[in-house]
Amino acid sequence: MQRPESRYVSVWIETSPAAAYAYVSDPRNLPDWAAGLADGAVTEVDGAWVASSPMGEVTIEFAPANEFGVADHVVRLPDGQAFYNPLRVLPDDQTEDRCEVVFTVRRRAGMSDDQFEADAAAVAADLRQLRRILGGQRE
């Protein structure tokens, strides 16, 4: 059995945590910044969010709205597999106008080293796009 492995990918964004959280937790914004998940419109169907993705049509369920910046979500693939994706918006202790967005990339069963690296690189690219949209180029 393969041991669990995670990688934390993050970006600093020059905007308030509340603004970043409002944007990342709204599934309708995914096509603008999360190319690995949604490459077309995201629509609500019978209380679930459905997106066209590189993996086919997927269903996305976000954590309930909260004050802690938790935007975790479950992605269900067309074959029924479900993947839990931890996503957090963390405030900067020094200023109210900056935050860190952290995505936990988890190695899926059977994933090669190259596939895991590619997955982490795709998430990093998505987070850089998020930063371009919301503001700032801070690394």
C-alpha cells in the first residue's frame, strides 16, 4: 500500500482574506482561475455544482460558508471517484490587505512521481492565475 503524501502549494495575494475567500469559494469563478478543474461554465444542477473539466463532467461540493477561510471541496469524477481537496485562505498577521491561499495537493493511489509533480505544478499555475486576478505579484 502506498503511503499518503501531501504537498502544500501557496501564493500570497494582495487583497483581504474576506475578498479572496468570497472569490475562491464561489464555484462560478473556477473557470477563470482553476484550469485543472473547470474549463467551461460551472452551473448549479439540483443543488450541486457541475463543471466541464479536462476529466469530463465533474460535480463539485464546497464546504459550507464559514468565517475561517476554509474552502475545501470534493470533486466527483464521471466514474464516481471522489477526491477531497483542502483549500484555505489564511490572513496575514501584519496587514488586513494581504492573505495566503494554500492548497493541499494529495498523491492519489497509483500516482507516479511524475504525475504527482505535474499535479502540484498545475495547482501552482492555478494559484498564480488566482493571484493575477485578485491582485499583487508577491511570492
